[in-house]
Amino acid sequence: MALLEVSQLDVRFALRQGEVKAIRDVSFTLERGERLGIVGESGAGKSVAAFSLLNLIAKPGFIAGGSITFEGQTLNTMSERGLRKIRGNRISMIFQDPMMTLNPVLSIGEQMVECLKAHRRISSKEARAIALDKLRQVQIPSPEKRLDQYPHELSGGMRQRIIIAIALLLDPDIIIADEPTTALDVTIQAEIMALLLDLCEQHNVGLILITHDLGVVSQVTQRMLVMYAGRVIEQGPTREIINDPQHPYTQGLINALPQMATPGEKLNQIRGSMPSLSNLPSGCAFHPRCDFIKRADGQTRPVCIEQVPGFVQAGNCQAACHMVAELMEDRRLKEESQ
Amino acid sequence: MTMTTKPIKAPSRFQRFSDSFLWYSFKRDRTAQLCLAVFICLVVAAFAAPLIAPTDPYDLRQIDILASELPPFWIDGTDERYILGTDAQGRDLWSIVLYGTRVSLLIGFGAVILQALLGVTFGLMAGYLGGRVDAFFMRLADIQLSFSTLMVAIVVGAVVKATMGSSFYSQYAVLMLVLIIGLAEWPQYARTVRASVLAEKNKEYVDAARVMGLRSKRIMFRHVLPNTLSPIFVISTVQIANAIISEAALSFLGLGMPETHPSLGSLIKAGFDYIQSGSWWITLIPGAVLVVLVLSINLLGDWLRDVMNPRLYKG
Amino acid sequence: MIAFLIKRLMHAVLVMFVISVLAFAIQDNLGDPIQQMVGQSVPESEREALRERLGLNDSFMVQYVRFAKNAVQGDFGYSYFYREPALSVIARHLPATLELVFAATLIIVIFSVPIGVYSAIKPRSIISRFFMGVSIIGISIPVFLTAIVLIQIFAIGITVSIFPESTGWGAWLNGLFSTQGNMPSFGRGYDLVHVVGHWDTNLASWNGLKHLVLPAISLASIMLPLFIRLIRAEMMEVLQTEYVKYARAKGISMRRVYFVHALKNTMLPVITVGGVQIGTMVAYTILTETVFQWPGMGLMFLDAINRADIPLIVSYLMIVGVIFVVTNTIVDLIYGYVNPTVKLTGKPA
């Protein structure tokens, strides 16, 4: 049994205009020490997925269905008290913007010690010692001094290091990192990412990395999910998806990378933009932007507009696309006839 | 998308209003509707006082001194000529409260118009011109606010009264109160306007206007000011309520309207002397009217703030 | 920190300068000390000589400098009415006002924080809605009217007889809504305990405390709802921030999230507003003391206005100015203590 198992997760926001389905039918697993990437444009539901794992979505959001199982315990039905024992302890989080994440009026030491003391019966002195040790691990210069400093006295990169140290404080099983480097300077991004990867490997910590950066995902994670408009549209081993994406959307994403462009020519971009969650197109949510909606004979595939695609196996990957399903079917028929 | 099929007609003012979120949320908010209704009733009744009121309380000949301190209709021993009873001078309470509300509203609105004129002008100058002008006006506002507006009003009122003499002060009391409360409260507007000017100033349309070679006065009044209107609108409601309370406070201290020409505040003050003898209505009926008036304005202000949600100056 | 203090001090000096110029201008224009010192019968030539001797013919600047010098040394002139130094008149009235302000502040602090925090945490609960409703009514009632209503209910008493007295429940309801009205509503009472100097306290005897109750509630009545609403609004904003979300993600208890992470950030703007409101509170003491005939500075000031006792008016303004400056400085220091970002820059971030 996997360490973390998410199945058919369904998250909604009860707004004045009606319910908005932020996440639908999201399923994945994470093994101990495994690193999983969740990729998608902003608004695809990545962050909502991350926050819903620990039941941290703010009202009016709520988990409407599905289950999240961690070591056999169902998190989504667990009491606040039970969840509190897991949050920060077994599963910790790294937020997007280090400038906003730390409390401006509490010292770094206080924010680290309180986390330790919430989960372990230890003295403040012991807690400080552990905090100091973790600060050393994240390679902060003069760590002793940092404990008594306040967030505003530190740079963004330094703060994110501290947040990584806090995430590691209680030797968790899983770290959920929500765009941990997006808000940082480009020069520091790689450094912080390498540090996080290194520490996760060292401590055998599972990592769920939420990002829109395909480069980072390909370097850090072993498996990945691609999300679009609240659904997972492709999943599988990272290397295979990057090298041979099946879903037209994933293909578009990878083609849009600057590295993929021919010098002197326009970047390849996916036309249009992601639909609003409150007003999704029928059938496959990607169909208005899809270049493969027409068959070879020039006919529009009606199924794309009428039916939400299910997953089809393509090698080690799964893609939710009618076109891929057709291709696979053709290939199977061809193989059978041979 | 529809552009090709038919030309877009600019919506009329009325249509724009009826489509707006303001009107939408007003239709759904019972409290706001009730408050507006109460407020309008009070304003109409107050300004129609000479038509509605059974007696003219300013006319000494209509006062029956023997009929003083009569209780309102629901208590025994009333004279049915006076629904709400009479005050210590034998004036019909219903009439005098109507006239008093009119005085309170006049001063409240007058003072707020003055505050807004001063505050908006100073705030625009401070925010737009910056530098010394800004430092000067904001320092002044700081000092005045740290001294509290009511305090400033009381001191100015006291000094003016001492300089000009009581009779002169009473004669021009309405004008004096408008001036005093107007001068005391301008910093609220100035700060709010300055804050939103600073927010607007760096936006592109202001740059564009400057690049086009418009004069700064024109940019200020034609381009920046309209964008600061919604916070001005919101604080105006609170300021009217405050001005009415300030007027009442000044009158209560004897620095406001004279008893011969009373506002709600001076009616409360006059009645307070009789509360120990059991004639509570002389003070509490004008008091209740004052509270209902201020409360309806405050609730409307609360609603407006929720709907418009402007970034107001804090602290 | 030192830069911060120096900045504060400069501000204080500026404020005191402005106040003193205004105060002096009032004195210069309104008071004719000669008139007060000598009778009508003294001939003009003698008056002129006296005027010359007292330096009243000097230029405005020279006179102001003399006035400021004296003021710094604690000499604010003689009260016309009390015929003693204005400063000692004020010193006699100051403790009563300070005790009243202290009691009101206590009420405000004790009630505003828990109610404000609760209604921010549970904004939709019935209790929160109730408090919000009551607080907007509270803001809409002027202080002196609250005072009058309190006097009517608790000092004079009300007799309710709208329910039928003959039935048991009617009598019970009438009794429930009627009040006896035996609370004192006039002055400070007979049982003051002497502390030191001019300071007799209301706080050390039952009778004294009873006299303090109604004035203190009245004075608190307008600030309390203001602070409840302010704390609620700020707290609700803070609860939306990333760092509060992050604190929850760390698995610390909600109590700690609310009362350490959120409350500390909530209190920053509240402290700033509190500093400004102290000024308003002093203004309201004038109203409260007038209604309750509380023998403090406010009542003294109003009497001084009615008696045109210019030196006393001027001294009151100067002393109130000092009180504002001192309290504002203390408030800023507290702000700096709570907000770590202040220390480095000398400016709140």
C-alpha cells in the first residue's frame, strides 16, 4: 500500500453564483521517498489540490468527494485534532512566497520552536538545538544569529531556506511544496531547488512538487501529473512524459518551452487560454484549444465535444484524450491484424 | 462578438445605475432599504417642519407657559394638543423636535460640505504635488487629529464665543458651527483623498495625461479626482453622522445652538435639567430622534463600505 | 531606536510649539489682565504704566518668548476665578479625570479584545451578529446621551407598568424591566481615600467605586464599539494572510494561531488608532464630567470657558497638549516594542 493515496478527489467552492468545481476526479499515489510533480497553468487547480491534502482549503472551499489516505488513515474525514498531529509533523508544507509565509512579528526561532513544541514534548532549549541543526542543514550562514532575527531582516532566498528548515524540523514523511521557487530571483531558484532535492534524497522524504516549470519537474521528480481545468489529463513517469507526451495539451506545454523554438522564429504557443472553472466547455475541457480535434479526414471528432475523456494507457503513461484513445485503438487493431 | 451585428449604444445613466452592483445589492439588503427610508422620512419631515408642525416654536406668542412639562400622549395627564408633550418652556415637543432636526441636519450637511471642500483640495494638493506641500498639510492633519477633532471644535468654539460674546455667537450659531466642525474635521478627507491619489498617481493614465501635456491642475481635477470618489463617498456618510454628533455635543456644552433656536443637542441639554424631576421625555425624545438619525446614516455607511469596498486610509 | 526616539521628540516639540503659540494667541487676544487686576476706577495713565511694567506693550514675539519661558518653568499665570496659580488648580482636578479615563480604558480593553477576536473568528455566529448590531448602535449614541440614559435607568429609576400587574407574570415582567435607581450620579462621593499630594482616589472605597461606575461606562461607551469593530476588521484581514494559513499547516493549535500569530498582527493598527483615540477620550471627558458633575479637568475647563477664565483655559490646553504628546510617545514605544520592523528603520514598515 502506498504511503499516500488520493482517489477521486473532488473539491468545490460554494460561491454566491453557485458551486464551482475546482478539482474533479483527481487520483494519484505517492510511495515513501518518491518525488511527484504536479504541473499545470495557474488556475488549473494545482494549489487547491495541495491544500486539500491536509484539509487546509479555506472556506468557501470544501472537499465534496473522494478520499485521501495517508498510512491507512483517511485524512479528509479526520478531526481537526487528528489532522493537527499530521500537519507539519508527518506531512509538512512549503508555501509559494517566502515574503508572505513567515509571520512578520515573530522571530525565526519562535516560529521554529512552536512547531517542534506542538508535536513533541520537549523543552525550549532542546527545540532550539534541533532548529539550529536544521538551519545548518539548509546551509544558512551564521545560523545562531538567525534564530533571534525577524523575517524582514532576511532576504527572500534566506527565508525560503528557513521555510525548508521548518518543513524538515520533525523529519516528515512527505513535503508538499507549492511553487517553492516561483517568487524567488532566477539566480537563487536553482540553488533552492537543488537544496530541496538534496535534502529530500538524504532523509528519504517524499515530495509533492507543485509547479508550472517543466524544467524543474523533469530535474527533480520521478513521476508527474499534468492538470488542466481541475482534472488530471496525463500522468506517468516524468521522463517518459517529457520525452513523449501523449496529450495534446502536454505536447503544447513542452513545445511552448523556449528551448523548443527554432531561433529567429516565434515561440510555439497554445492558442487561447484556460477556461474559467465556473464556465467549462462541454466534453473534453481542452477541446476549444485543441489542434487535434479534427480527424485526418477533416471531420471534427464529436466525442471530444460531447464526452469527458477517460484515461487510456499509452506505454507507462496514462492520458485522458479521445484522440490518444483512437490512436491506441488503431494501433491495437493494426497489431491484431498483423 | 456582437460588434458586427449591431452598433453598441452607450447605456444611459439610469441604465448604468440599474445594472450596477450598488443597486443590485441595495435591492437585496433589507437593512439598507429600511435605513434609507427612515433617513429620507426624517429629512423630509425636518425640512417640511413649517408645514407639518402644529405650532411655530420660534414664535413666542404661540407658547403657553402654563402648559409646560406636559408628558407625551401615552402617559396620563396629557393635553391632547401636544402629542409628544411639552418642554419646560411650554413649547410643543413634536414641533420643536421637527425644527431641531432641521437645524441639526443643516449644520451636519453644511459642515460636511465644508470639510469635503477643504479636505479634498488639500488632499489632492498633498498627494499630487508631494514634497513640502505634502509634508505641510499632513503634519497639520497629524497634529489636528492627535488633538482630536471634537477637542479642536470645543476649543475653537469656546474661543470664538469668548471673543465675540455670547449674543453675537448665538445670532450666527449655525454659521459658526458649520465653520467650526468643518475646520475641525477636514483632515479625514485630506488623508483619504491623499491615500487614493498616491495610489492613482503612478498609474498609466496619469502618465499618459502628463505626456499629452495637460496642466497638473487639470490632471488633478479631471483625471485623478474621479477615481478617488468612492472612498470620499463612503467616508462622507460617516462624516455626516459625526458632524451631527459633534454639533449635538457642542450644543450640549452650551457652545452651540441657543435654546431659543434649538438643535437636537440643545434640546437634550435643556431637557437634562428636568430629568431629575421626572420629566424624562423633554431630553429623551430629542435624544431618540438623534440616535435614529445617526444610526440610519451609520448603517447606510456600513452598507456602502461593504459594497464599494474602497481602500480607506487606516489609523 | 535612538533615531526613533529623536524623531518622536522632534514631533513632540513641534506639537507643543504649535499648541503654545495658539494658547498664547488666545491669551493675548482675549485676556486683559489689567482689567482683572485693577478696578474700573483706576485712571488710564496708571493702567498704561502698569501695562508697560508688565511688558504687555512688547511685541508679540517678545511676549511669546516670555510666556513660553514661564510655561516651561511651570508658571501658567493666575486663574482669575480661583485666585491661585492655574497649574495648581489643574493639579487639583487632574486625578479625578485620570481615574475616570483609567477606568474607561480598563473597560474598553477588557471587553473590546475578546469580543472583537470572537466576532472575527466566528463572523456568522449569532453572538457575533448581536455584538456587531449593538456596537453600531453604540457608535450612534453620543456620549452625553448614553450618560443621560444611564442616569435615568440606574440613578433615577424607571417604573414599568405596561404588563398587567394583577397577573403573576405581569408583575414579574414589570419588576424585571423596572429599576430602582440607587446608583450615584453626581460627583465623586464622600469616601475618597487620600493617596498623595492632590490625589484622592475613588478606587479604594466601595462608595468611591460606585460613583465611578456610571461615568466610566459612559466614557467607554463610544470607544468600546469602535474598538470592537476595528479589532474585528483587522483580525479578519489577518486571518486571510498566508502566514496564518502557514501556521495552520505547521500543525500548531488554533488557539496559538489566533492568539499569537493573528492577534499580535491585529494589534499593530489597533495600537496606532488607540493613540489617536486618547485625544478623543480627553474631549469626551468634558462631556461626561459635565453630565455627572465629576470634578475633573473637563468640568473645570467648561466652567473656565463660561467664566472667561483665560489663564485657566490656556493652561488646560497646554496640559492637555502635554498629555497627548506623552501618551502618543508611549503608544509609539509600545508599537515599536510589538512590531519588530520598527526598530531598524525608525519607521513602521
